[in-house]
Amino acid sequence: MDFSETLQSALEALTLNKLRTTLATLGVVIGIGAVIALVSLGQSGQKAVEAQIKSLGSNLLTVIPGALRPGDIRSAAGTSTTLKLADAKAILADKSISGIKNVSAEILRRSQVVAGRNNTNTQVLGVLSSYQEVRNLQMQSGRFITETDINSLAKVAVLGPQAASDLFGDVNPVGQTIRINKLSFRIVGVTVAKGASGFQNQDDIIFIPLTTAQKQLFGVDFIGTISIQLEKQELSDQVRNQVGFLLLARHRISDPQNADFTIFSQADVLGAAAQVTGIFTTLLSGIAAISLLVGGIGIMNIMFVTVTERTREIGLRKALGAKKKWIIIQFLTESALLTIVGGILGILLGTVLSFVVSKIINLPFTVSMISIILAVGVSGGIGIIFGWYPAQKAANLSPIEALRYE
Amino acid sequence: MIHTSHLSKIYKNDAVETIALSDASFEIKKGEFVAIMGPSGSGKSTLMHIIGALDTPTSGTYALDGEEVGKLSEDELADIRNRKIGFVFQSYNLLPRTTALKNIMLPMVYAGLPKEERIKRASDLLEMVGLSDRRSHTSSQLSGGQQQRVAIARSLANNPSIILADEPTGNLATVQGEEIMAIFQNLNKKGHTIIMITHEPYIAQYAKRIIYLKDGKLVKDESNHRQKKVRF
Ligand SMILES: Nc1ncnc2c1ncn2[C@@H]1O[C@H](COP(=O)(O)OP(=O)(O)O)[C@@H](O)[C@H]1O
Ligand SMILES: [Mg+2]
């Protein structure tokens, strides 16, 4: 028997018992498909989160009020009132700190916003004019908040594209009026979509002058964040230290351990997010491993269920003069063929699944190479081993023992 | 060509020992037509399996064409089963879901015959057993007698010198039994050695020699001077 004939007879044997072949192939397909889809989606999610964080603007340091030290309760950070506009101004004004390109200060609240008959609950962000540069915002129409707006406590607003379409539909909002907590604001501009995708919508937002937000809308004197734009990312650690000591001095705190603010860089956020998405991916991989196991057990079962019939077949073949070598080759070819076909279908299924799901939940589409190798390796291995093992055992019996097997 | 001395086969299952064959010594020459008779459980199939190199005796020796079978390797035994011996099982043992033609071709595959030759030879054999019109029928689409005839055709695949048949007529009606005997006598005339198990005396009458087994022992071995002949 040469190779093509071995292959042909393996194909014949597989078509002879269609149910067994279908079930075993299904085990391979599901095992491989599930692993590829799950791991690929996990990686897509990770990439999406990273892209989103990068889109916040590069070379950025963020100062938030409250402590964020390991072991502390996280909610302490961001809720205190210790950060003031004067802090932001002092950072920008301090000539001894080099490497700072611009500084912006913000305060964020959710508010009820009304435009004509439309009504929405959205994020209102009080900003300085520098925010546009710091966050690299582009205008779709009109202008951004200016220095003059800040100084005159002007009641003007700039809409994010999502907020604009929610409130005004297709009408150009520039020149129109909206009411935020019963105060009227004139719309002066609409920003371009910040793109990216994701979990939190950065386009559903309304910008107003920080001073207006503090004094007229929210009635507070503190700010929520200070954003520091660096000239170079390499300066991050140095500037972080200098800003830290400046703020400690301004807040009259001598021990850095007691700082009432937290400074973090984009790298910190990326790191934290990577940790979270890493857990996410690990979880998905765990589920994937289980599907691989279930698929594998499915393959094993179907191989073992047919062992009786196949042992008799092997006994008969041996009785008719088949050498052990031929029996093993035949069964290996059969299970290899089954695994290859199942593997290809599984890769297709996994790819299509991760494509469809990533389109539905708006993630970048990727296919994880490692998952393909892993899934094909494991499912293929199981398929081949459990196709081969019973055959090997049966081939070691005498023909009569094998023929009598039950 | 077949020479056995003191063949014994003992099956051990749990603590129970079954002596299936005990101290059987005999010789069978080329061109003989032997019937092995005996009640059920007397060790006929056991003996046949040993002669067919399908199983090994617990003790004693068996030589085929001067070669001691017990000393041969697995692959050499496979070759003997493939080329020298054609086995017709009591329960046919055809491959399920496989056509008559392919069943007959199977021993030829292991003998390394080219495909065209396999198809030609298998078709000839099907014609010989009168089943040319059933070549594409699978085992389950054939009657018992037809399956038995396919099994006989398969046993002749590599033109073996010895044909071993375990109750070839056991599941068949008398007429069908006679058809099978006609095939065997014809083969015997062409020079094949035929050894056939049967428990029916009228079937044994078609053989030239009859060996009797009882409780695993060879109790009688005699020539059949009144061999019944089938008319062709
Ligand atoms: N695999 C086996 N294990 C245990 N006992 C067996 C086995 N095969 C046959 N026997 C026993 O050996 C004896 C002879 O069996 P067998 O050769 O099949 O008889 P026959 O073919 O003459 O009816 C019987 O008693 C049977 O029960
Ligand atoms: Mg028997």
C-alpha cells in the first residue's frame, strides 16, 4: 500500500461510519473554534483598551485630589476637595520646572441638559482653554472655550459630537442654546469625534468654562483634575517629582506619605489597565481551556465508544494478513485526516466567530496566532492519540482475541 | 504439510481453567479434504484457529510446510495467514458497511497486489461463487448463504494452498450447504488442501477423511471410503 492508497482507504473508512466521523470532527472543531475565538477576543479587548488610553493624549501627567497609595481605599482618591485652580496655575507658572508644555484643570459632573424638546443626562466638563491643546481636540465647527470665556465667566458651551447629535440631530448646534441645570448656555462649537471605540464614550460630553462651572453651575471652589502636558515622555518621572514637591509645599504638607493628591502618568494607567485586561484575558483563556478539554473528552469518548467494533475489525484485518505496522498506519492516517479536517474547520469557525463578535461589540478584529497553535496542538494531539491508542492496543492482541472482543 | 504433536490449549479465566484441546497429534498431507467432527465445545474451533496461525497452543508444536509456527515472528505469521491459508469463519466475519467486492479484495491489499489486478481477481472469485450481480452489495444487504459465499471467495483471494472452514454450512439450508460442498470439492480437485469443521454427518461425507474430537481429545481419525460426490 503506497501513500495515496493509504489515504484513500482512510477516507473510505471515515465515510463508512459517518456518525462517528461527524461527532469526532465536531469535537475537534468546537474545541479549536472556541479557543481561537475566546483568546482572540480577549486580545482584541486588550488592544482596544490600550488604544483608548493612548487616545487620551500622549505625554500626559494627571493630578487628582486625594491619596492613591497601595493599601488605601481607592474611593478616597478623586473625591476630596483639596485641589484648586490656583494649584494648576502655580504649576504652569513655576519656572524651575522644565519640560511642561501646558497645563489644564477640569471639573466633571453629570448633569441634566435640555435643548428645545430634547433632554439628556450627560457629562459636563469645566475646562480651561488649554484643554484643547492638552487633549489634542479638533473642532468640527465653531471654536473651543477661550481665555476670555474663562475670565468673563461666559455661559458658552462646546459639544462633543455624540452630545451634539443627541440634542440637535442633524441641525448645526452652533449658535443654539441649551439649558444645563436651568442655566442657559450658548453653543459656540462642536468637537470632532475622538474616535477610538470602546467602553466609555468620550464623545458624549459638553465642555464649558471652568470658572462658570465652579461658580455658577456647581457652586464649588475646587477642581477634579489637573492635566499636565509634557514636552517629552522621558521627562515624566522628573516632572512628576517636581510637581509633587511644589504641591506638597503649597498644601503645607511636609511628609510625602501624607500627600492629599495623586499624580499618575499615562504609563501608570496603561499598566493598571493592562493588569485588568490581563485578568480578563486569563479568564477567557480559562474558559477556552475548558472548552478545549470538553472537546477533547468528546473526541476521546467517540473514539472509545467505537473501540469494540474497531477491535473486531482489527482482529479481522490481522486474520487476513495485515501486519501490525499497517494497522497502526491505517488508524493514524484516519485520525490525522479527521484532525486536519476538524482543525481547518475549527480555525475557520474561530476566526469567523471572533470577527462577528468583535464587529458586534465594536472591537478591533485580531486572530491570536498562539491560540491557533495551542488549540490545534491540543485537539490534534488528543484526536491522534485517542485514534491511535485503542488501535495500538487491539493490534497487540492475537487475531482471535481481537475478533472475540466485546 | 501440516504436522502437529501434543497440541494443548488451556484457557484460564479468573480461577477457572478450561482444557479446550488436549494432546492432539496428527498429520495432514497436501491435497487432502478433511472434515473435523465432534460435539459442541469439543475444541474444533480451537484446533482450527491454531492450524490457521490465528492463535497459539499452550503446549505442543505445530509445523506448517516443515516450519515450526511457534517460532515465527508476528510479521511472518501475518504473511502465512495472508498467502498460505484461507480462513472461512463460522460467523463469516465480513467488514460491515463494505461491499462484497471490497471484502474479497482485502487480503489482496495486504499481499500488495496492484489495484487493477485486485479488482479483476475479486470479480472472478465473485463469479465463481455465483454472486457477480451482488458485487456492490454491502454485507448487511446479503443473505446468510450469500455472505458465506463471499467469505469463501475472500478465503481464496491469494490462492492459498490450505482452506480452513469453520462450520461453513452451519447457518445454511441443505441446498445451500450442497452448493458450498460443490465449491470445496472443486477446489480440492484443483489441488487445494481443505479442512472443514462440521457437526453434521451428511456434510462430513463430502470429505475424504474424518477426524473426531471429544472433550478436546482426538478420538477417531479415519478415511471416508464412501466420499459423496456433488455433480457439477
Ligand atoms: N476464549 C476462551 N476463553 C475460555 N474458554 C474458551 C475460549 N474459547 C473457547 N473456550 C472453551 O473451550 C472449549 C472448546 O471451544 P471451541 O473450540 O470453540 O469448541 P467447538 O468449536 O468444538 O464448539 C469450550 O468449552 C469453550 O467454552
Ligand atoms: Mg466452534
